[in-house]
Amino acid sequence: MSLRNPRRSRWGGCQKWTPYPSSGSLLYALEVPNEGGDTYWLNLNLAYETLDESIKRRIADLQLITYNPFLNQPNTPRSKYRLDKSIPLISPVFPHPLVRTHPESGKKILYLDYATEVEVVGLDPQEGSELIEQLRSHLHQPRFYYQHKWSVGDIVYWDNQATLHYRQAFDPNQRRVMKRISLAGSRPF
């Protein structure tokens, strides 16, 4: 798979809009740009652990719906929170815990994508939007990130259950070609 969208950086999730999100992924670098194109991973366990205790209590039992971003019209603004309930759903939705338990480690994970449209089940849309904005603001801290500068031949594996990944923009005259494998996952709990 070629990841070549040079002008825009992009966040990647693990298909949180499906009933069984991916458990992990691997990238193999075939071609890399001279500058840019780095990948950053965000540690969602560390993000959860550093939340205020009152926020942890508030979000402990909440369910989150993540909407499939690939169903949006190309080049149209994307909402980060579903405020308009009158928009018909195009595909089924699968609520998952906002605070997920990692199936192997048992650690708590703030199971929230950074930029995909979401909705907190059972909360007033305005209250849900404000909560998600607060949590996303918390995620945007350098202490949660690992940055990988790619070299040809690198293979990197990551746990999609506990991280988000982000691809840095790069020169549109350069190429970035990666092979990707994603592994099947389980129902979040």
C-alpha cells in the first residue's frame, strides 16, 4: 500500500468503527522521503493514566461510537463530533468503551481517536462534544509520543489497541512507499 498524501499529515486509527478493531499493524519502508514522512505513535495507556481522577471516574463506564471516516465525501469538512442527529447513518455503528481494557496487559486505555467523528452514547450532544474536546486536548501532549524517522528497510510493529499513529507531511515531489499488514482484533471491553 502506498501512503502518498504529501501535503497533509494524517492520523490513523485501528478501525474503531468496526465490531472487531485491528489488534496491531506492521509497516515496511520501501521508499522514504529525504525530509518528513516520519510516523508518531501516541501511547493511549499513558494518556489515560495521566488523566485527573475525577475525569477517570466520569468516563469509566461511557461508550463511544466512532463513525467510519471513509464514508465521508472527499474534500468536504469533517465533523469531529456528531452533533446533528438528523443526518442518516450510512452504515451500522458499534459502540465501544471509551476506557478500554487491554486484552493482554489488563491496562486501561483511553480508546479515543484524535480526529475521527465520534459520539458519546447517552450524553447530550453538547456535553459529549465538550468532553471529547477536553480528552483530545489532553492527548495532544508531546510526552505521549514516540517519533520514528524511517529508513529504507525498516519494519515497525505497533499495538493498535493501545496507540494511535500519525504520519507527518512531506514534500509532494518526494515518494513514501510502505507495505502494511494489519492483524485481526477482538471486541473491545
